[in-house]
Amino acid sequence: MSAEDLDNYETDAELALYREYRDVIKLFTYVVETERRFYLANKVDFNVRSAGQDVYFDVQLTDAWVWDVYRPSRFVTNVRIVTFKDVNVEEVQKTDIDIPDDIG
């Protein structure tokens, strides 16, 4: 496999992932971003925990979709995220979703 073939494969995979995201975002209520992943979910349970003097986040997602180009199945029933890094949770405004169909 040449470097160009690999670049084309990765570009096609990322475009397919974007198309899937465009198709499924309307099914979800929340967008969750961490330092490692991007998720869509219908239920988010967000807890701030402490371990000694350190604070960490324990986030439970239910009925989720994971943005991961190499994951064979992106729909997940339950996800647990435990991190010391930032976590951003936003509610999707269904009226704000207007992703053009003609991309790709």
C-alpha cells in the first residue's frame, strides 16, 4: 500500500464518519467532548468526585454514539468516562441542526 493509498483510505474513512454523524446527530440530546473522544448521547450523568486533594470527573452516558473512525460499531449502550481533564457537555438544540446534505 502506498502513502497515497493510505491517505485516500483515511480521507474516505473520515468522510464516511462525518456523513454518519450528519445522519445520527438528530437522534441525540447531548454532545460530550473530552480530551480523547467526542460523543453524542441521550442521557448524561455528570459527577465531580475527589481523590484526596485531586478532583476528577465521572461521566456516565446512556444510548451513545462515539466519534471514532476506526471503531467498527459506534453505537454504544453505556459509556463511562473517568478523567482529570476537561469535559464539555452541551445540549443539542434540535432547531440549530442544519448540516448541508451536499457535503461529500
